[in-house]
Amino acid sequence: MKIGIASDHGGYELKEIIHPFLTGLGYEVKDFGAFQLNDGDDYPDYVVPMGRALAEGELDRAIAICGSGVGACVAANKISGVRAALINDHFSAHQGVEDDNLNMLCLGGRVTGYMAAQELVTAFLNARFTGAERHLRRLQKVHLLEK
Ligand code: RB5
């Protein structure tokens, strides 16, 4: 699996922990920045290019981190084909994929500790969309909103 990761300054520290964690698990990781801590940077500048790459099939999954995870999630969901959610619990990390085909996990670098973040990321990446008819039906209704 090819995984994208992106953060602004609020998520930079956690990104720098999660990136090698993913590499250590054997994932191919593409880092969309930020590549240094800059308190004046803006999350859309990193999250939107990653979201576009995800929507275009260049990535299998993506992880976006800002201070709270909120801004990253709001920005990502403006891109057709991106299904992003701010996740703070283990159940949602896998159920969001299984039922809703979540393809971008958003985390709050100022909210979620790095051990918890590693568990959320692992649950997200190990989960697979079930493809159940009721979930496809619901996703189709969501997809129509992108038109
Ligand atoms: C940046 O200070 C902060 O607002 C941003 O990282 C994020 O939390 C927005 O949702």
C-alpha cells in the first residue's frame, strides 16, 4: 500500500513520528510536507495536494495531521473522491473504512498522543471496506453530492 502523509505546523511533530512508524511497518510513504516546522504555514497547502493525489489513485490511503485535525478534514472533504474523517477512537478508525470506505485519516497533533495515534493509524490501515450493498447504497448517495 502507498500511503500519503501531510501536516501543517500543528501536526508536524506527530507526522515526524508517524512517518517512520509507517516505513517500519513496510508501507511505501509519500510525504507531502511540511518539511520543516513553520508556525506560519497553512494546512491546505499540504493536505489539498495529498487529497488530489489520493483522488487520482496515486495513493491507497492518506493521513492528514493539523493541530486539531479539524481544518485538515474540512479541506480534504472538499475534494471529490476523498472521504476524510477526524478520528479519535479505535472503533471509528476501522469501522470508518469497513462501512464508509474512509480513505483519509485525520489526526490532531495537539490532541492525540503518539502511541494512541500509532494504534489509530494501524487500525485504519488494516481495515478493508466490506463492500456490503447497504454501504455501497449509502456511499452512492454521498457520491451524488460531488456532482
Ligand atoms: C494551526 O494553528 C491550527 O489552527 C491548525 O493546525 C488546525 O488545528 C486547524 O484545524
